[in-house]
Amino acid sequence: MNIKSTGALIICCLAFSALKAQRYEPDWSGKVYQVGKIYPGYYVTNTRDTVFGYFMHDNQKGNQKKCRFYANEMDKKPSQEFKPEDIKSYKVGDKLYRTLNYSGGLLNKPLRFLLVTNDGAVTEFVFYSEDGEMAAQPLFHKPFDPLHFDPTPLSSFALGYAKKLSEYLSDYPALAKKISDKEKGYGVLNILAVIDEYNAWYAANKKK
């Protein structure tokens, strides 16, 4: 690994640490939501109907691959089991998942349920690698932008951050210029504040 790549990796690690410190982090400790237990929630069908019920709370990997729905809390077996292609989203306990094409950078990009950590015009997700290590990968997604519809890993902004992020947020020209000009407070370690600024702008202008 060359010096530039090493520096980019360090910057990404710092940015990820900032993300974890500033954003909602779901409970995997088992103190509130235990793996293997059933909790209230809902799922959204591919025709956008919302169905309330109960769901199995699995581990990080299991929740990404399957949604087990129970019509009644005391049922021993699920009423239905959904894969990501079957529904748009579901919520179990404190965790909201949405179906997207992402599976850790594989070329075929199979569908997964991705865990939402911050909702907005640019939504933040976390993907847990499925290679046994369960490493968390933060992702950004612009669901209303056909040019950036696939989830974008945080790590992809490490090299050439100013150019890449300004292009990613180019529909907000004033913000994109601040990033491109490398103004103070708009660097890679401020990426979450930058995303918040973009989301606030988008929400305000969408209402007009």
C-alpha cells in the first residue's frame, strides 16, 4: 500500500469514527433488543402498503438477508419470510432496513436489507460485511438522484474528496463550491455536517 492510499485509509477511519460518534448507532448489545427475540415493527410492500406486526430480531448479517414476519406476538413460526427483493423495507425494534443493491463491493451487487442510520435526501446506511468479521461499512445513498442511485461507500470519498463530494452534491451549487474550494469546515472530517447542510437545503427547497 502506497503512502497516498495509507493516508486515505487513515482519513476514512477518522471520518468513520466521527460518524459513529455523531450519528444514531443501533443497539447490538442485547440489553434492549436481543437476537432471536420477536419485536413490534412493520414492513412496506413493493406496492407501498404498510403492514404492522412482529419481527424476528436477528444479528447484523441475518437482518440484512431475511425478514421474518409474525402476525401475532405469540406465534412460534413466522407467518411469512421475506427476502430483500420481496419488500421495500421493514422495521424491527429500533432498526429500519431498506432494500438496496449492495453487498460489500461485489460486482453483481445482490440486493440486501441495509440498516438506516440517518434518513434524508442523502440517507446514511451501514452494511455489515458478510465474511465473518462483521465489519461495519458506512454508505451514502441519494434515492432521488438517478445519477447516484447506487449506495456510495464513505471510503470512496477518501482520495479526491473535494472533487468527488462536490460532484456528488452538485445539485446544490453553493455547497458544492464550498467543498470544491476546500473552505474551512467542509473537509472530509466534516462530511456529516456537510451532508446535514445538504439535507436541510433539499428539504427546504422541496417544499417550494
